[in-house]
Amino acid sequence: MTNGKKDIEAVRARVGEIASEYNERGDAMGWFDALYKEAAGDTEMIPWADLEPNPYFKQWAETNGLKGDGRKALVVGCGLGDDANYLNDLGFEVSAFDLSPTAIEWAKKLYGTEKVQFEVMNLFEPPRGWIGAFDFVLEIYTIQPLPIEMREDAIDAVARFVKDRGELVVVTRGREDDEPLDQVPWPLSRKDLSRFQVSGLQQKDFVVCPAENDGEPDRWVITYAKA
Ligand SMILES: C[S@@+](CC[C@H](N)C(=O)[O-])C[C@H]1O[C@@H](n2cnc3c(N)ncnc32)[C@H](O)[C@@H]1O
């Protein structure tokens, strides 16, 4: 670490090592919990952990005057729970899940168990009661680190939480359709995202945000609605 700030290159290199190690063993999702465990409560070791809402989503929420008014929200792959906590502040009744038990334990320590219902859950094995059950679904950076072969299934799995007339917001790194994939996290292309339409959602808004850090791909904030 340098000057108490995340040494992002070193942290990302370590993430790449752990992810490759697990992927080589044929375990594409085991590395998340391994990383959270290795971090042992140090957020500096988790590249996506800011202890505050995702800035691109927050900007979108402020621009659109997002308010919960008691509606039900779900945060997919919630990590340490910053965005779930933010949605609670905006007046949603929030559920949030992550595959990693360590992340969920950490989120509960940070934000308690009263305001957000935090659950350990695999995106691909949701409880039946959660299908089509949420007015507002938020997915930030969960699809992009999963192997590309899982992309369509991951998109279908996210889409099915949305209630009729509900809304989904996706925040992701973006890439051109023909841009080669380099290393984890693998940004999404417009072609990848078109799967949400196949899954029954309509694209309502597409915002391109220049990345806060130089040299990184743009972030896309895409809004979908279910008719
Ligand atoms: C890149 S992190 C982003 C975390 C959080 N959304 C954020 O922006 O801070 C991806 C998260 O998805 C979780 N995850 C990965 N695969 C998952 C799955 N199949 N089901 C649920 N969560 C998953 C990981 O444990 C990790 O916390």
C-alpha cells in the first residue's frame, strides 16, 4: 500500500492470481470468498470495496431522483453491502445477497442486520419466492468477473428477479463488441447486454461514464424495465 491508499495495481494482480488459481481448478466462483478471507477485514485488499455507494450508480440515482417509497429492492452480488445500504437510505425495503459467506458476514458487521436483509446465496440457485419479486434490482460488477461462458446464464439469472413493471439497473465496464477480452474482470459489450432483451426486459436508458481512474474502460449504467 502507498500512503494508506489502495495500491490498485498490486491488489488487482493478487486478484488475478487467486482467480486464475481457482479457474484452473475448474472452480470459477470459489475465488471470491478466498479473496474476502485473505483480506481479513482490510478493505484495501478488495479492489471494488469503497465503503460508499458506487459513484456511477449514485450519480445515476441523483440525476433520476431515485426514491424507494417502500418498494422492494434486491442487490445482486452485494459484496460489502455499500449499495444495499444506500438503497435503504433512499427508502427501499432492501434484500441483498452474495455467494461469499465472508462478504456477507463483513457486510452485516458494517451495516447491521436491521436495515438490509443480507443473505448468502448463489445467483444461480435463488429461492423460488425471489423470482419476479422485486420492484428494483441492482447489479454492479457481478456479471463481468464470471467466465464469459456463463454470461448468458448470469444475465438470465439477474433478469428473472425483476417484477412485472419493475426496473433493473446494471453498472458494468463496457467494451466494443469486437474488442478482445484480456483478463478478469471481462467488460460487457452491447451484444452481451442484448441478452437482457431476450430475457424479457426492455432497455430504457444507457449512460456512458468515463472511468474515474485513467486508462480504465468506461462504465456503463444501463436501465431496463419489465413490461
Ligand atoms: C466484483 S464484486 C462486486 C461486489 C459489489 N457489487 C460491489 O460493486 O462492490 C462481485 C461480487 O459478486 C459475488 N458473486 C460472484 N459470483 C456470484 C454468484 N454466483 N452468486 C452471488 N454472488 C456472486 C462475489 O462474491 C463478489 O462479492
